[in-house]
Amino acid sequence: MRLHKIPAQKLADGNYGITASQVRQAMAEDRKNGLKPCAVQLNYGSTNTCGYDDLNSFRGFSEQEKVWLHVDAAYAGPALILPEYRERSLLMQEIATSFNFNGSKWFLCGVDSAFLFIKDRQLLKRVFAADGDYMARSDAEQIYNPEFKDWSIPLGRRFRALRIWMVLSYFGRQGLQEFLRISIDQADAARKKIDASGLLKQIVKTDLGLVCFRLASDDLNKNDLFIKRIEDLSDSGQKFLIYPSVIEGQKFLRLALGGIHTETKDVDLFLDLCLKAAQDVENGLVQKES
Ligand SMILES: Cc1ncc(COP(=O)(O)O)c(C=O)c1O
């Protein structure tokens, strides 16, 4: 079993992802090397920049290439419950053999919980069904009475259903949709503020709750100073969780909106701090430590 990683490239949507032609090329190379491609894993909402692989280009892909096409939507998947993203969820249903999202990232269910959606559950059962006289009979299985032991390698599993049921019944569909929209609206407001500032700029285009930005100046040293200043502010008691990331050699900050207690004033406070730090860097008030 081999994993063939395909580097993401900047796509027309202004973020990073891979395209079907890249995957076809990689599969052709693998076949030349005597390998048999069996599964492709795509990303809807990458960890670093919330980039989407070019899902449109994968229409008909799994049927034509006879491969399992899984889409990892661990973070971004919950957005598919929004009616305004109906087209995206229809596309997901069309192209994916399976896709997943995490309950812990942006769906209020806490760790560890994840949702796996599969086009045809028989595909799992054909591989994983476990039989034995000592096991409960699974003949009567129906969609509302699934034998999960037949769907994956482990026979037993932790019980998380009640926690998930509580979240779904407490918030309801509408409540969850509202929660997601608040994060997206906060992120949109942050994006606007960054774009209008002249001091900061978005490093990729994002459209959900993640905002990726850096100093607007092309001077990478200044950008490093800016990021260091924000890290120092965080260490000195502002209590922001800062793990700057890097793409194509450029450091950037990831503002991840999705906490149920995050309010617009929190976002404003953080951005004001960033703008002040950016201004200080531009005014030469922040120096590199010797
Ligand atoms: C796109 C994506 N997939 C998978 C994961 C990991 O999920 P898990 O903790 O369920 O392995 C993450 C982030 O942690 C992620 O952003």
C-alpha cells in the first residue's frame, strides 16, 4: 500500500487545492510503476488555509477511474447544512463515495466525534462485516437499525450518540445554522476590515470562518516582526492562541472563528491589536531582537 501525495497549487478561487488532472497524472505514473490506484482522498477545507480541492473537476471521476473518492471536510463540512451552500452539498453528494466532518471542530459536539457519510453502506459491509456464531445476528439490519460492527474494523466503540443527540436536539437545525452563520459573518467582517486597512492583507481567499492574513508590506522581515509582536502580545496575557503558519515561505496568522462564546467585540479587539502592531512595525517601533 503506498500513499501518493499531490502538492496543492494556487487555484482560480484564490486558495490552494488539487485538480482532477493532477490526480489523473499521478495515477498514470503509479500505474506505470506497477501500482493499482484504488482510492483518492480530497480536501474540502484544508487545515492550513481552508482551501478546497477543485471538486467540480472531479465530476464523474470515481466512476471513470474506478476508485473510492473520499472527501475530508473535517472542518468545513458543517457549512453544507446551510441552504445558501446547497449547490456545494449537491456537488459533494454527486462526486464523493464518502465524506466526513468532525463534530469537534465547528459543530459543537466536542472531541472525539466525527460524521462519516457514505454513498452506499454496502461498500463498507462487503469489506468489514464480521461473522461468527458467537456474534449477534445482523440479518435484520435496516438503515435505522445499523450493525456498526459491520461498518469498520473495530467491533466495539465508545458511546457518543447521546452527546451528539443532545447537541442536535438542543440547537436544532436552525440553531446550528445560526451558529455557523455567526462565525461566517464575523469572519466576513474581519476580512473587510483587513482589506480596508492598507496595513494588513489576506494571504489566500477564504469564505468560511477562517481568515488568513499577514502584514500588507512585501518586506518579509517586517512581516516576521509583525507576527512576533502578536505572539509576544499573546504570551504577555492577552490570551490569544497563536500558532503562526507558513505558506510558500510567508508566515501568516490564522483567525479561526467558530467558538460559541466568540463575540464581534472579541474579533474587533484582536484586529485592533493586529492593526496597532502593524502600524508600530511600519513606524519602525518594533525591532528585531539581537
Ligand atoms: C481537514 C482536516 N482533516 C483532518 C483533521 C484531523 O481530524 P481528526 O482529529 O479527526 O483526526 C483536521 C484537523 O485536525 C483537518 O483540518
